[in-house]
Amino acid sequence: MTAVVPPEPIEVRTAAGVLRGCRAAGVAVFRGVPFAEPPVGPLRFAAPRPARGWDGVRDAVSYGPPPPQGGHFGMDALARDAAGDDDWLTVNVWSPEPGPGSDPGLPVMVWIQGGAYTIGMSGLPEYDGGRLAKEGDRGGGVVVVTFNYRVGLEGFGQIEGAPANRGLLDQVAALEWVRDNIRAFGGDPDRVTVFGQSAGAGSVAALLAMPSAAGLFGRAVAQSVQGTYFSPELAADIASACAAELGLRPTVADLSAVAPDLLSAAGDAVGAKTEQWAERWGQVAHRKILFSPVVDGDVLPATPWQALADGAGRGVELLVGHTREEQRLFTAVEGLLGQVSQEQAAAALDVFAPGRDGARRYRDGFPDAGPEELYEVVHSDWLFRMPSLHLAQAQAVGGGRAHLYELTWRAPGMGGAFGACHGLDVPLVFGNLDRGQPAVLIGGGEGPVPEAEALSARMRAAWTAFAAHGDPGWPAYDTGRRLAMVFGPRSAITTRPGTRSEITTYPEEASRLIWQDHAFPVVPLTGR
């Protein structure tokens, strides 16, 4: 019998005090490190304040508690399990080179998880940074950081008497912690890359446009950018509806005494009946999207596309892309796989296709598509694919550098029903192919298939090379050639034409043409 080797304790000194983490599997890990004071009591709904220091040695071996969560995918239950501990705002660090005498020169990758700005926590197994940290940049290693930020009404509700975009301000505070402390873990604060997926990618895009985030990172990776940014009026109206579920007004005075789980439940209750507000909230009501960054003119002065086109990202290198079949995951969750009717497809085109003739242009652009394909492609384009493409275009127009990709590999898990769906990139980028919820997409029934391992290695190599050197391995995007990397199956498994990862002209040309004149404006309050 092989003896189990216990993790080796390891200590580092940060600005706030000494931390004791552990070394295991070739990397040192520090979990649950506070970067801001708990946002409760007098600090409820306030901008984050730096964490106070401590005496002695603080254990950093367990993840901090998640912030209050919506009920999707059982996240609220995970948050309730940690009830009583309000230290929501914590970071986690994986490093191959921590401690005194280490060379503080490793590139740093700071992850922002997604979850529709409603759910999300850094302690999920799919976000374990150990493999990425150990194997990153051709074995040279990177420092990986993950963290919690406030979501739902706590982080993004437009509440009178509170600053807007508190969840984004939490992200800035985490990046400030990285700037001030990452040398102790072997990281270089001048080589920081933020990377995120879905709402995390929407957050990355927002950070590119935020004056308070300027200088905190030099590179950014945005995976499947969620393209919704609210007007203050829309955000305030949604917050009013949520507060009304509790018989209250959306003010700090009314909501600060409400238990966080009750506030999350109020948001879930409104989300369950958004059809009542379809005329007032428009497209986001149809997608049950209650929370997004607010273009308030202060924390977030403009949409990312406007800001980047105006040159805000000129000093930041950008890697951005999406999966081919983004919507497939949501179609499956809604129980609509193989069930989408002509009427449902027509309604989706009427709501989400751009311009007065958008529905016709989709039918012309996809002449052989049945109702399910039309339903899925317009949803995919509106929420993720075209916002991601347009972010690359805006960066190029503004004089910045962007690299574009698309993930087309169709996951074998669940009988292949999910295809190249939303979220498939997360286990591939982290290399966690056998753990967490996304892992069910990767397996062919008996764990990850070799094809997934090969593709994951390619994507991890590209992401970490970009973080280290600014070059993921293919040319920058420009509005003339429109080159992109397409991540498909590796030749180790198949050599059929079109299945290799390859550099090509951006492949979703029909969608690009339909959306080429769309500006992705702030989502307004459409009725009163």
C-alpha cells in the first residue's frame, strides 16, 4: 500500500500578515485569503474596503465562504452551507514559486468566474488552478489567482444610497490585492493577465473600460463575453421589482437589514416571472437576465465596445473568443433539445435579431436551417458570439491588439448532445477534465477522452503563452483579414479535413454580416 503523503505547510508574508498554506502536487496553494473587509453591517452595499491585517500566522488552507447566491444549479444551497461566515471577499493563489528568496518574475493569471452576475464562487473544483500553475508557459509555470465577488442584488442591484457595480469594484479590489501582494507568491505584478468566461468575460470587458482598473493588468482574456450592460433606469426598475417581493424599496435603508439569502430568493422570485416585465425590460426579460454591469457614467463610463473603439484598451493585449454552439447548453437546461417549434424560432428571431429585417436576414443567411438551429444561432449570437467578435473588432479599431478564437470541438459527454456549448472551454483551459459540473461534458462515459486531453493541452499552452509573452500562437485580428484560431479535434484522434485546430478567416461569416452594423448599445428600460 502506498503511504499518503500529507501536504507540506508553507508560509509567506503578505502586506496584511503571514499566511500558512500548503504545498501539494508540485505547487503551493493558499486559499481563503481576505482581500477586503466583509461587506456586511455598516459595509453592506458599500464599495469594498481593504482587509485589516492580523497578528501571528493565518491558516490559508480552505476556501472562503461564497457570497450569497441565486438558486441556479444548486448554488444557493452551497452558500447556505457557509452561513454565519461573512468573509465572502477572498482570494486563492496557486504558485510553483512562493516564499522568501523566490524569483518574483512569473506571469500572473487572475480568473473571474461567470454565472450571469447572479451566481458564482471561486471554490468550485473546476476552477482549481493547480494544473494551470504547474504546467503553464511550457512548464515554466504561472501564478494563478481566483477570487469571490458579490453577485445578484448584493453586487449588481441598483440600490439607492449605494455605489453602482459593487461586484466590479470587488474585482478591482482583488486586482489591487494582487498588485500589492503577488511578489510574495513568486508573481510579477507587472505581468498580470485577467481571464474570465461568460459573465466573467463580461466583467473583463467592463474592466477594460473602467478608469479605476487602469494599470492593474496588461493582458486580458475574454471567453464568451456576455453582451448585456444595463442603463441605470433599467437596473433601478429591476431592483424595485426585487425589493417589492419583500414589501420594501430598493434603498440601503430598507434592504441592509434583510438577510442575504432572503434577498437572493427575492431575485429568484422575480426571475421566475420575467414575462410580466417583457414590455418594460425587453430582451433581457426574455432571457431572464436580471443583473449586469450598469453603465452609470462613473464606475463604468461607457460600454466596452465604445470604450475600446475610442482607444481605452490600446495599452492592453486582448485574447477573445467563443464556442460555436453557445446556446446548446441553455436549450438543454430548458428541456427544448429536439423540441423547438417553428413558432418558438420565429419568436426568438423577432426578439433578438438586430434591426427591422433581422429575422429575414437570418433566414436568408441560414437557408437550410430548421427551427432549432435558427433558435440557437440567434440566441448564441445575441448573448455571446457577436459581443465577443465585436470586442475584438473594437479593440482593433481603437488601435489595440486582439487575438480571436472559436472553439468548435463537440464534447462527447451526454451522448454528444451538448456539442461545442457554452462553458465547454472552462475545463479545457484549466485542465480539470475529471471534476466539477463541466466535466460531464468532457467524458465519453469513462472519464476524459484522449482527444480532450490533447485539446486542453493546446488551449492551456495558448492561454499561458499569451499571459507570459502576449502571443497565443496565431496572428492578431484585423478588420481586413479577420483571422481567428479555430480549436477543433486534434490529429492524434482524427485526420479528417476540417477537424484540426487551424488559423482561418473567422468562420461565422453569415452571423458576422447580419450583425456588422450593430452597436451593442446600453440595454434600456423600454417602457414605463
